[in-house]
Amino acid sequence: MLLRLIKYTILFLILCNIPSYLLAYFGSSLGSLASYASSLLLLGFFALVKEKHKPLFPFIALGLLYFLLSSINYTEIDEDNYFIKEYIRFMVVVLCGIEVAYKTSAKEVYYIVLIGAISVIINASVFPLANANYYPTYGRYSGFYLNPNFAGSVCLIGYALSYYMKRKWKLIGQIIFTLAGILTFSRTFIVIWLLISIFAIVNDKKNLVIPAIGAFVLLLVFTFSSKLALNTDRFNALQSIFTEEQTKTEVINRDSRTETWSLYYDMIFDRPFLGHGFMKFQRRTNNYPGVHNSYLMVIGEAGILPFLVMLGIYGHLLVTSFSFFKSHPEYFYLTCVLVLALMGNHGYFNNFYNVLLGMFVFVKLKELSVQRNFHFSSSQK
């Protein structure tokens, strides 16, 4: 019972972004307390588990290489030991989170991120002016996640895992995750939602109901739009797709990620082996808004070695999850979300939802591979 309570608390803190949420709305004391609590609970969970599993060395190698190489050109004065703290926090997640990954089911992850998606809907309908990171009337909602693109990624995680659930919770979740994702007005959410839906229909014709769910959610948004403080530009662009109006491509293309990434290409080629140092691609400056791409962040700050390790990890997850596409499509969908989400943010080493879920998928695929090999060996006898 104690282990289960600790596990659920860890999942809630990390997958619902609670430390950052508390920091933004309730101050540094509560935010820091929640951040330290997540690390301490991971250590406690690891200590209490009787049968330990082997660590996932690819994730350990990624952390070691990134922090070691990014420290070489890290020249800023670090009075608060921020670099050391972030290194320790990440390694605690990688070393201790393995036990959480083994002890967690897809259903449990689903219910936790469902809470996060509901927070987005509540943000839009009850507290529309609660927007700590943007101006109050921004009109793109994020709930616990503070950033609408981050919230959109989490909604996609839940949507991917909905294909694991039984009929009632599958339908409930797909409506909630789709509605919450639309309220973020994330372009990435819409594209990946469509991609997963197409794969789901190809895999099972019973999923032909998905377009109807999407249409129902859009109808809800359009019907109640006058009662919601929605982002005018993005809402009009979305609405124009379904009307006779010309689609507002300038809104869709504005502030595109590819333009942001291109600002950093010369810097990457300038130091491809050792990088420019910790935080150089994450901090916003006058000329650079932050790279908003974890792959480019890794190679830009620490060089090509950790970049190749990261590609190897998520490439392995993609290939392996696709081999189980027919029997367990949810892991392939989830991997696609994780891989593509890394192209939209640069918080991989301080916002631990992606690495924890990457480890979760890794161990679940490992268990499925063992079961498949066992059945194959048994059939040969």
C-alpha cells in the first residue's frame, strides 16, 4: 500500500508538472518543495522495492554524456549550483525511475494524464485568466502544464494510451484528450492526433468512429466559443478550415518551429563535437528565443555523442514498438508522441515526463519481447 501511494504521488508530480505549476502560482517555496519531494520519493521508492531491476544503461549514458560534455564550455557563474542540482535530479530519475517504470501499468499512466487533461479544460472554462507564463487573455490553455504546447503533448500521450483501454474509458478519454488538446490550439497536437487516428483506423476498422469523435469535439468548441476566451487568431484559422473562408495560412505558419531551429544551425556546425555548453540553447536572449528542440539542444550544448545516443534510444523504441503494432498499438502511438514531442521543446533534462515515459515504454517492450521469445521457443518444442 505504501509503495503504491508513493508511486502514484511520483507519477502525479512528474506527469502533471506539479512542481512547475506550484512555482508559478504559489511561489518558490512550494515549487522547490514539490521538486525535491519528487526526487526524494523516487529514492524512497527505489529503496523500498525488494527486487531490483537492471538499470537502463542507454538512459544513464545519455545523462552522463550530456552533463559531462556540456560542462566543458559551461562558463557562467553558478552561485546556486544549478548545474549540479539538475545533474543529480536527472540521474535520480534515470537510476530510480526504472523501478517506477516496471511497477506502473499503461492504465495507471492513462488515469494520471487524464487528470492533467481535465486541468486544461478547467483552465479554459473556469479560470480563463489563469495564465502564468503568458498574458491573461492569451486564449490558449495549458492547465497544470503552463505551456500550451507541453499540454498538447500530454493530451496526445493520453490519446495514444486510450487505445489500450476498454470501451467506456477509451471513449471518455478520447473525448477529454481531444477537447483539451484543441483548447491548447497547438498545431503539433492537431497533426499528431490525425496521424495516430489514421494509424488506428488502418490497424482496426472499429476505430472508424474516431473522426466522429473529432467532429463532435470541434462542434462543442464552435458551439461554446462565444462563452470561452479563445485565442482569436488560432480559433479563426481553425474555423476557416471548415468554412468557405480561405484558410489563414499566415497564422498557421507564424512563428514556425523550423524558423526557430534555423537560427541555431550555424552554432551547431561551429562546435559539433563538444557543443557550446550547458543552457546555451535553452535560455532566451535578444537574438535567440531558445531552440525548442531537444535533439538540437543536445547536440548544440554537448555535441554529437549524446545526440547519437538519444537518436539510438528513441530509434530503438520506434522500431521495436512498431514490431508490436498489431497486438499493442498503444506503445507505437506513445513512442511517436514522445519522439515528435522532443522536436517541440528543449526541457528534456529538467522536465522529466519524457524520459520517465521513455523508460516506461522501454521496459514494457522488453517484457513483450521476452513473452514473444518464450512463446516462440515453446512452439518449437
